[in-house]
Amino acid sequence: MSPSKQNLAAPRGMRDFYPDEMLRRSFVFDAWTRASRRFGFEQYDACVVETLELLKRKGGEEIVQQIYAFADKSGRELALRPEMTPTLARMIAARHGELAFPVKWFTIAQCFRYERMTKGRRREHYQWNLDIVGEPALTAEVEVLAAAADAMGMMGLTASDVRIRVNHRALLGELLARSGIPADQHPSVFLALDKRDKVDDLTPFLTQAGLDQSAIASVNRLLEVESLDDAAQLLGEDSAAVHALNELFERLSRYDLSSMIQFDISVIRGLGYYTGIVFEAYDTARTGRAIFGGGRYDNLLTEIGGKPTTAVGLGFGDVVIADLLEEKNLFDGCSPSRDVTVGYMTDSERDAAVEVACALRKAGQSVDLATHTEKPKQFFSRADKKGFREAAYIGPDDVAAGSCRLKTMADGEERVMPLIGKSEVSSQK
RNA sequence: GCGGGUGUAGCUCAGUUGGUUAGAGCGUCAGGUUGUGAUCCUGAAAGUCGCGGGUUCGAGUCCCGUCACUCGCCCCA
């Protein structure tokens, strides 16, 4: 059967990275890695395949349907990880006794989820995970947020491009309790609040959630909470959540991040396992999906069987950020960084070309050596298209003269390089 | 799971009320130019018109089905 176009495409939702796409991916990965290192995080990695049990335990049954699960030849139930946090929790728990807490770890993890594809969402993606485990103090949230902001800064994004929205789960709980809404109705109300940007009137959702009219009125009042001061007025000064958020904003101002961070009562995030401060970053126009999200999850390690350990973490995917960087032309600087290509006219010049390539490589340059003879026109045309900074074309005349010329593609300037001496490579640029 | 849009060359797309040999631009390759790229000129290769069926003298075009891609909804990293 001859291959059809269908068979040549990657499976649905899976991604190939051709060289030009790889450049952009590396641009993002580099920013993540540099920010992680700059903030003192250690890199780790783990297997892509986990036991289904580990993944189920954390996410509950709903998420299981989105997991790429399979049985191996011994019948073990395994799965491609849909996220990194259970793996992190497993690794921490496995060596809990020997780790010096707090632990600051980062990874760029390939994750899989079987779900309907839409803009900004694929079945496979890479996610930067940044976690501080074993630190109950607010410093953990502050450093994680600052590192994320630093990474975005390295990608060229500023406070006019992105906004990090912060909330506190306890704050919402306190506000709802203050409004007389019993705790068992909170999850439904969270769901409804999460839709505030998508629907005009929340009343039908809240009614469905079992709230009576006065409770609905209370929720609608909550929606008018636009600032932390508004919340503080409702809750009073003794609110721990208000205090924590104020403290967070105060501390982030020391990092010069005030213009990028704002309070937003509608940030809910993973209803089940976040326990404290939660945050999400969006483009300022708020047209796309969340760029990253995270928060404090103090119970997760206990849930997988580890000792009680506090944690703050974030997940920052590569798909949404790539869309944003593309839209803002911030990938423009991405180009292959190859310095020189060396070509030759006939096989008689091949040895001289090898000599030139070796000398330049020894001098630390990235050098492409032609794999076969080329006519000058072919060679320079290729050198131009592939974006080499310099090109050296060696023919019989050069070998006879004992030197060759390195041509700077941008301006046509040439510099001479000796052929036989092979010791001196005139300093570049 | 639900709904919309789109499938024609490697890419982006045109293709008239159904009509004879399916086009353009870009890209690729070659030549003009056997020692010098970008511009220019000439030429070439490249198509199961997503797939299957139907209507018709005749289907890229109309109908039915199907698959794929894509954008929303739901949900979520």
C-alpha cells in the first residue's frame, strides 16, 4: 500500500517539530530553564509512563477518561502521564527521609491527555513544572511567581502583554460562609464563579446548584468584589486569607512585579486539591487560555501515601505561550546559529575543505561542510538560503594559491584564510 | 459527547449556471552564467481535486455517506 497523506501525518493531537519549529520550542525551553536556574531550582526528570493507579489516585475518576492508558504484556495497567505533579509527589515521597526540605525542583515534562482538540490545546504538550516542596511560608509562592514572571520576561513579554491573577481559596470560602452559604454548596458556586466571563447571568447555574434567592444575591455581590480592599471590607481585618494576599502583593513589589500581578476573585483553579493561594496568567487582552497556573497544594503528597508535606507549584505549557509569542512576533529572533559553511568545486579540493572546516571547528565555530561537490552558484545559493553567516568556497585556484576566502554573506566582504598552515585562523567577526 | 467551517501541486489558494487537456503565486530543481548567493529571464518536475457511492451524455463543481483537518461548546494542564 502506498503511503497516503493521512498516514504521513502525526496521530491526532501529537506533534512533530521540524527544524524551524524546534527553534521556537527551544526558545521557550531555554527561557524556562534559565529562569529555573536563576532562581536556584534543581532539574529533575522522570519516566513518561506511570502506573494508572498513581494517576487515578490524585485526579479521581473524571480525569481517568482523559488518560492514555494501556496494559503492558504482563497486564500491568499503565498510562502516559497527563501531568507531572503525581510523579513529583511519588519521587518526593519515595525519598522523603533523605531530602533536605524545602526542595526546589523543576522539569520540562512531556504530558499526554486524550481529549478533544481546540485552540491552545493538543493531546501532547510540554509543561514546565516548578515546585517548592516542604515550605509552608509565603516565600514559596513569591519565588515561584517571580520565577515564572522572569521566564516570561526572557521571552520578551512585559506587564503590558500578560497579567498574573491571584486569589486565595480560603478567601472564597470565607466570603461564601459569610454570605450564609453552607460549605457543601461551595464547589457548585466555585464552578459558577468560574463561568463569570463566559455567561451574562449566573442565576440559572446558581439555582441549579441549589442556592436560594438570598444566597444568589450574596454571590452576585461577591462578583462585585473587584479589589482586595473590597474583600477586606466584607471580611474584616482578621481574615487570614486577606492578610496572606496583602502580604504576597507587598512582597512581589520588591521584585518589581506589581504591574503584572493583580487580585482576581474569579480565579478558582483545580477545585479539589489547591489549599491556599492560587494563580493563573493570561494575556492582557484575555483572548487565550491560561498561560500558566498553579498554587499551594498542601495535601497532595499525603494523598498518594507520603508524609504530610506542604507544596507550591506551577504548570506552564508550551502551546498557549507559543501562540502568544507568535502573535506578538517575539519569535522573530529565532534563527539557526550556524556560523560557516564550507564547499568545494571538485573532489580534488575536498581535503582542503576538510582542513578549513576542522580549523574553524577547532576555533569554536559551528561549521557545515558540504557533503558533495557543488558549482559556485549552487553553493552560494545554499549558503544564503540556510542562513550561514560566512561561506568558504574552495576551488583549484585556491588550492594552488594556498589560501581560501571566507565570504560574509550579508555584505559580501571576504577575508583570506591560509590553507596549508592550518594553525592560524584569523579571529572571527 | 454536541455544533459550525474547510478538504484541489511541497505551501497559500483560484476554479463561473456541471462541459473537452484542472490553474496561479510562492517554494523546489534545471538553464541563461564551467569561480560566486539575494534581483531578472526561460524552462521543468510536481495532482487519485480527502475517500466511497449516487445523479448525469458528462462531476473538482450537484446529492448521500465516510474520513481527516480546523474553530467553538463541555471540561481541563
